[in-house]
Amino acid sequence: MPLKTNSLTAILAAGAFVAAAIPAGAQSPAEFFKDKTITFYVGLSPGGGYDQNARLVAKYFGKYVPGNPTVVVKNMPGGGGLVMTNYVANVAPKDGLHIGAPQRGIPFEPLLGDASHAKYDPVKLNWLGSANADTSVAIVTKQAGVKTWQDLKNKEVIVAGTGVGTESVTVPYILRNILGFKYKVIAGYPGGSEMNLAMQRGEVDGRGTFSWTSLKPSYKEWVGSGDMIVLYQMGLRKHPDIPNVPLVTELAANDDEKKVLELQFTAFELGRPYFMPENVPADRVTALRRAFDATMKDKDLLADADKQGLEVNPATGEEMGEILARVYKTPKSLIDRLAEATKDTPDLKVLNPEKK
């Protein structure tokens, strides 16, 4: 009898444990997200293109998430987006309520090897999707004394950047080391708005990376007036708006240079990426990805984007994951050459954050 009693007690105890666990384990995404708040963390200061795009997505995202949670945006500038990305990937709860909105170069930051400040594995993050494929341009003021990209090989040009190790800093140095452009970078600007002001004040000669979607609303005022000059565009394909501006891969002297540049500028195919950390429950990841896909088709969002001069040309989270998986299988020799091209920055100037 004692054996039977003990067995029965154990069975009942186990049953009670399972029953207690069922509600949490079986909680649907709609049940979880109801009355919750989802936060989009933008890795740069307010007012720039990444901030503008994240706020556009956040405005319409909640109505497609099961449970219709509240959606807010929080700016977390620092390191050109690395501070935010490291936070969301490692510190923020892995529950689906915390979404990173980094610069497009952030998923490729670990390719820099020892030069990287990344504390995350891009292949393991849960990518929500990207709002558009992006084209970036290099732009200089007329006071810079540079009229074409060829002039960059003979005249020093100072450009603005955000955090050390981020795209706005590494791309000019990559092009200096691969194509011979005489770039110098002043890093430490919190975001695009501050970099634009630096150009207008004459603190710098231009920007080595400037998203076309962010520049486009001011194109007539800045470029059409002759105050600024677009030198070349960056990506894997030309933007239809600027077919006569040369593509950076066309400037390569040989196939090896072209392959390295293609590796670098794959990032532009994922122009406005969003991610969740590892280990978010799979059903919530799926629910949020489908909500993102639906948001990208929302008629009000598309009208809003058009009004703001923003492009919507999305990639799904699954497509982003596939692209990143391919990139991280690139032959080591090419990755090493790209990483080496980012290291030669002896004249890099970094602003004191306390003075900005």
C-alpha cells in the first residue's frame, strides 16, 4: 500500500505541475501581446532617416500584431547603432517586445573580425524584415573643391561619421584603401541630422554615406541648387532616380576589388533592417514577421511614406536570414581583405560626446 500511495501522490503531483505549466506554455501570441507595449529601439538620434523609417513602421505595426499591443519608439544612440544593437541582442528580455532598428551595416559588423565591437551573431538573431532595399550616395559641398569621383584620388576630403566601426566611418576608409580615395573621417556625430548640419556649417566637406531616401526630399534644394554634389552611388544596382550617377562597383580596377566591394555593399540590399534577439519564442517570431509583412502593404503606411518621400521596398525576415547566411559563408580571403581595408584609420578623429 505505501508504494501505491507514494506512486499515486507522485502522479498527482506531476499532473498538478504539468497543469500549472500549461497556461504559460500554451499562451498564444495574441494572449501574450494583449495589453503589452512593443518598443522599437533606434540606434541613432531623432530626426534622421533610420529614425523616420522606424517611426513610420511603428505607427502602423501594432494593428497587425495579434493582441494589438501598443508600439513605441525609443532612441538609443551610441556607437553608430552598436550600443543599441548590443543591448537588444544581450540585455533586453527575449520576449518579442523589444525590436532593434539598426543601421544597415550592423548585420555585417562582425565581418570586421578583431576590429569589430559587435557582441552578437547576426546569423542567430531573429530578423523581422527590412523596410526597403537602399541606395546610398557620397555627397560633398561645393566648397570642397571636388566635382567628380576621380577628384577624390587627388584631393583630401573630410566627411562626417557616427560611431567608430560603423558604416559611415568604415565605408570611406574601405574606399580609401581599395580605390585610393583621399578620405578622412570625423566620427562621433549622433546621427544624420547632426552630420547634415556639420556639412552646412563647413565643419566637414560632406558625407561618405547618405541614404538616397533620406537625401531625396532635399535633393532639389541641396543638389539642384549646386550647393552639393553627388559623386557616386553605393549598392548592388543603380537607383532608377539617378541612372547617370556611377555605381561604386563600376569604379573598381579589377575583379578582386569588385568582389570585395560587392561583399561590402550587400548591406544596402537590407536598407532598413529590424531584428529581435535570439531565443524569442518561435510562435511570437512568426507572428511578428507576418505582422511586419502586412504592415509593409498597409495602404495608409504607403501613402504616409510617399508623403514623407520614403521608399517601401521590403524584404521578409526569412529573406534577410538567407542573405546573411550566404554572406557569412563568403571565402575567408575576401572577408580578410575587407576587414583589413577597415583597419587603416590612423587619422580618424572622434568628437568628444560631451561637447556634442
